[in-house]
Amino acid sequence: MLGALIMHIIVISDTHDNLAMIDRSSSLIFKLDPEMIIHLGDYVSPFTLRKILDLGIKFLGVFGNNDGDKLLLKFTLGGRGELHEPPYELSIDGLKFLLIHGFGSRELTNKLVNSIASGGEYDLLLYGHTHIPRLEKVGNTVILNPGTLSGYLSELPTLAYIDTRELIPRILNALTGDQIKYIKMHDT
């Protein structure tokens, strides 16, 4: 699946069955013209995954803690993408990625993410679960949490955009495309 050059990636997480927000953010997604969408878990239901697949963009995802029927979610793919148990490693354009969802509380998730990143094994560590956008470099590893596309438990719906040529990820308001400030975690 990853044989072709992938330069522009949309990263989303925690869609939580919010079909309206997927519809509302689709114009921004198409404007950014990605070669791939990476989803970091918590689709919840197969109809949410189907809505994302219907965008017609190459898809890769991991499961989250709120994803109910994993077999039905995998069946929903119908050959239109990949869905894996986290953690999931992959390489894109010579960059080593680690995809996870999260672990228990926000605090524990951030503590484990920081620990993994400080090991320097990955160029990018992508995670979700907390619904809080985060973009930070720890050693040589870029940590990216796109926040929540659903907008639930946060101030606004967000997504991330990665250009692998420059490796300058951005976190964007999923409705306006405006770049947002992110939360840099130093204490966890």
C-alpha cells in the first residue's frame, strides 16, 4: 500500500460517530489534497469509518479504546485501506512512524508518549485519545496529536496536516483551516 510516494498526509483522531463534522471538514481535506488519511482511533461505529473511506483517499488507521466491533470495522474496509491494532509502525518517504491511540488517562497517555519519544526510535509519533492537540519535538522525534475531529470534549474540531518533504506538521481548525496554537506538554 505504501509503495507510492506519499507527501501530504491528513491525520485525524477521535471522530466518535460525528458524521456531520466529517462532512463539514471534507472541503478542507480536499483543499489540502492529501495522498493519505491516517486515523488514530475511536471511529466508534462502522458507518463512521465508511464515511471516511467514501472520501476516496488512501486510508490507514489504528483502533482506539471506544471502537466496538473491530471485526465489523475491518470488514467495512472492503479493501479500501488498512486498519491495525496499535501500536503500529510504518515507514513513509524514509520516515519511521509509530501510530498509537492512547492509554487510560490523559496524564498516563502523555507520560508514555514522552517516554517512547525520548528513546529516539521514531521520526514521528502520532497519537490521539486525549482530544487535545499537541505538536512538540522531543529529541529527534516529532510528537503529534491532531486533537479530535469530532470536537467533543474540546474547544473545536481539529486535524493535522503533514508534508513529509519538509516535516513541518500543522494542526488546523477542521472547519476554517486556520492553524491553531497547540498545547506543548512539558510536565508529563
